[in-house]
Amino acid sequence: MSLQSGAPENLGRVGTPAELVRFMVGLAEGVPKGGWVLEPGAHEAPFLRAFLEAHGKDYRFTALEVDEKAFSPPSFAERVVADFLLYEGGPFDAILANPPYGILGQSLHALKEKKAAYRKAIFTWRGRYNLYGAFLEKGVRLLKPGGVLVYVVPGSFLVLDEFKALRAFLAQEGETEVYYLGRAFRDRRVTAVVVRFWKGRARGVLRLFDRENGELKEVLEKPWRGEMVRFETEALLSWERSGVALGAVYEIRFATRSTEWARHPLTQKAPDGVSLRESTGRGLVPILTGRNLGPGRIDYETPYSGLYFPWKEAKAVRGFYGRPHLVVGHTKTAGKVVAAYDERAYPWREEFHLVLRGSNSVFATFSEPALVEYLNSPEVEAKLKALYRDLAKHLTRAMLARIPLPVFP
């Protein structure tokens, strides 16, 4: 995929495999003769070249690229040097692309100054938005009614909360097909999907395709309003309906982030020559991290964060630090739950913290040890991996909230 890093004229690029380009061009069917075909972020315009080879030359072709120095489109295409997210043109009959991805101010430092303009132009922009999400919205807006968009993008937009507005926008504007490819780029650890979108056709319909015996086959079709896209089966949905959703029983809080701890005046490093036992005796305890958390256990002794905090003051930072509660790791695998019961109520840096909803809840006598064992079980891991595959790099709050809680004796 195209990775924008550094100055706009210094784009780090990963080319799209030729077989993937051909597959995507094959999905761009039904474009009328004489129709207008656009490739944004074009570079050498591989999609336009493949489109002409597959469908002929009786079309109007436009290649658009922000980096003039790296721009070498074919002679049959109109050449436009512009920032696609701020571009006003079209409307187009077809748009094909491998959009850039990255987060402004994080991996895309040089584009940080454009964030205000992008936020104004892209209505689905939320939080630390990834650039490819903005490319999706912009492409849909530049399509003609009945036009088709075919992009290859990371699969994370299907499940992450920051893309909820984008998913709702797609559902409102037309029919969406998603083709799950897995690791389609050999040198990038990115789970890729191809999105084919028809503007104005069968609004609110979602189709999901998965690989079966080496072929892409439709595995799901349903009405869609923009909710998470998962690999749902009747068996998996039945499992979710088998108990009360965890999010209905517990509030799922996120712990204090590293930057907040660093700014807090009571946070300190262990004094030189002072042991952990002596620090604890002075009322200081380690600020715990995910490295302190394991299935059913918490290491209270190892100061992985390198930071300490007065135990009695921790509940003023987050109220749940002041009482024992369940902790679930913000793991780097969407299908993996690592849970334990924090009986000492220590301060934490990040991770999910489960706080029971109301003292009068019928679940107030929930067996915490049984729940910890259940959340760490192979059953829960298998179900989550089947639903979410590797679409997200982390277990998310929304995924955790939907886990059904069985009735414990």
C-alpha cells in the first residue's frame, strides 16, 4: 500500500501486486463506454494501465497525484497534480486506487499542517483518523450516481470505532462489497480488503466475501447501517445471544495513559538505591502495565513502567483504582482476551478495567474467579478469532462488550 511519510514529495511507497491490480480492475465492471475513470494517488497509474488493457481505450482517464516528482502516468491519461482530499472534480464513473494510509502527526508528520483543512472537507473524520478512511469518503463523494469505486485498504475500518461514521456513510450512500484478502502485501503486516462500492445502488446492503479453497465466495449478505463488519455465522450469533453482554453488566473503562502519568506531579521514579519493598513501605507502588498482566494473574512486583505512585492517592486519578476489579489486556491480537482480578487495586497504565454497573445489579454477586477463567478460556478466544480474524491489531472495547456472560452457579 502507499505509505506517506516525511514530506509530501518523499512518499514511501509499496507497490500493488499485479495480480491484485488485475483482480480489482475486473471488479470495475459495467462502466459505460466513454465513462470517466480516475486513479487518485496514482504515481505510475497501474490501475489505469490495467483498466485500459482489460476494458479498452474508449474511456476518459485521469491520473491524480500530489507528488509531482514521483508522477509518471501513461500518455493516454489526463495528468492532474493535486491533493485528492481537497480536489474538486468529476463526477466520475469509476475510481480505482490503493490509497495512502497513516495518521497525521504520527506516521505522517509532514501533513500535520493540513489536518484542519482535511477535517473540514471530510465529514466522517473522527479522532486519530487514518488517511485511507478519508480517501474512501472523498472517492464516494466524487462518484456519479451508479458509479463504482474499487479500493484496496486495511481491514481495520470494518471494526474500529473511529470509522463508525465512515461505515454509516457508506451504508447510506450505496451498496458495499468487502473482499477479505488477508496479508496481500508480502512486506507489510497489514490485513487487506478490497472494497467495491456502487453509489446509489441497493443502499444499506453489505456483502462480505471470504476465501474458500482458494476462491473468494460470498459468506454474508445483510441489511447494513454501518455496524461492525464481522464474519458472522448463525452459530457465532447464537453464542452471543447465549448470555448477557459483558458491556451490559460492566462499564469498560480505559486506564490512565502514559502521558497523563508523566505529567502528574505525584508520579516518580524509584529513588536510587531504594528497593521495591522500601518504596512500598513509603506508600509508593509500581504503576502496572500490560506486561504485569497474565491470564488469571497479576505481577505486582516488577516495575515494568519504571514509575511509582502513592497508592492512597491513585483513586483520585481514576476512581476504580481504589477498589478491586477485573482487568482485561488491550492485547495486540483482536481474538485474544487476557483477564485477571486486581485484588490490590493498583494504579495502571492503560488496559481495560471492568467496573460493575450499580450495586443493586443482579450480577453484584458474580463469581469473579469463574468470570476470569471464562474470559481466558479457549472457547472465548476461538469465538473472537472466528468473528474478527485479524482485522484489528488490538482487542477493542466494542469487541469486549459483546462477549456473552454465562450464568455462573
